[in-house]
Amino acid sequence: MDKLEQYRILIKQILTEHSRLKSSYGEIDEVVFFDEVRDHYQLFSVGWENRKRVFGCTIHIDIIDTKIWIQYDGTEVGVANELIDLGVPKSSIVLGWHSLNARKLTEFAVG
């Protein structure tokens, strides 16, 4: 299996596992979105808490030029840590929410 296909499988695995964590309040669903054609992957929350609408992104990951770009990570454990635990090298992970200058100071890929 090539690296790109392996990354797609790992990303979908992580997002699916997170989607199984249900909110302890309100009627909120965790929804996964996989666009393998353009390599965009998201987990977002949608529903109601009391009378207030809830909608927001929890995780957003893209694959760009064979690197995994974590565009947004609203988890406590950290998606980058999960990817590393699954064998993805830090040199293949970009912390996309950091500016280019800040990315240069991390152990991860710059982009």
C-alpha cells in the first residue's frame, strides 16, 4: 500500500474513533466528512443544546503534497500525537494552524 493511501486510512480511523465520543449534554451528533478526491477530512459537531444551535469543527485535516496538514485540532490528546503513535513520522505532519515562522520552531514538517 502506498503512503498516501495509508495516510487516508489512518486519518479516517482517527476521525471515526473521535466521532464515537458522544456529548454528555444536549442533542449533538459528531459527523465525519471524507473527501478523498481533494483529500479533505473533517469531524464536526451539529445539534442543539437547550435552545441553542451547536455547529463547529472539531478536527480538520488535509493531505497536501503527501504531507498531513492538521488545519484545526480541538482535541485534548492531539491528532499529531495520535498519528505519531500510529507510525507517521513527524516529518510528514504539518501543524497548519501555526504560522510558517512558528512551524519552523517545531519538530514537525514546515510544509
